[in-house]
Amino acid sequence: MDIIAISTDPEEKARQFRDDNDLSFAVGYGLSIRDARALGLFISDPLSSAETDQPFAEPGTYLIRPDGTLEIMDVANAPFSRPDLRMLKSGIEFIQKQDYPPRGLA
């Protein structure tokens, strides 16, 4: 499994987040608001200059199968509603063992 994080933050802020959290996976930066909207993400304006100085994307998690099929999509309109990573890992293991199909596709 490959993990990639992508942010609307500028490079310096994204690198600082990666370093502060000792992340070992790729952290992208500079995702445009237009592209964030295309991914279905909610866009917020900062509440203060301490938060950031530009509109930004709220969290989203996507699990994409090797064939490009969307397996899981979890989009939040607030930073407090992120998936439990242990539960997500457990779900991924189940999907892989059982070849569990994507659900709720239109």
C-alpha cells in the first residue's frame, strides 16, 4: 500500500508538518482550490492568521484500488472528523483478505 498526503498548504508549511509529525510517506503541497473542489473536498476560509493566510481544503481520505477503482471516500467539513487510522488499517486488511468489493458506487 502506498500512502500519499496532499495539501493546499505551501511547500514550507507542508514540509514542516511532515517533519513535526515524523511522517515517512510523501507529503504533497500546493493543491489548488479548484482541484481540491474537484476531489469533493470542502473549502474553508481561515478563522485567524495563526491558522493560515488563504482558503484551504478540509480533510479527505481516499482509498483507491490498484485498478483505479475508488474503494473508500471519507470527506469532512471540519478537522475534527478524521478517520481512526487503526480502524482504517483494519478495514484495508479485511478488504485485501476477502477481496471485498467497493460499495455505494453510482
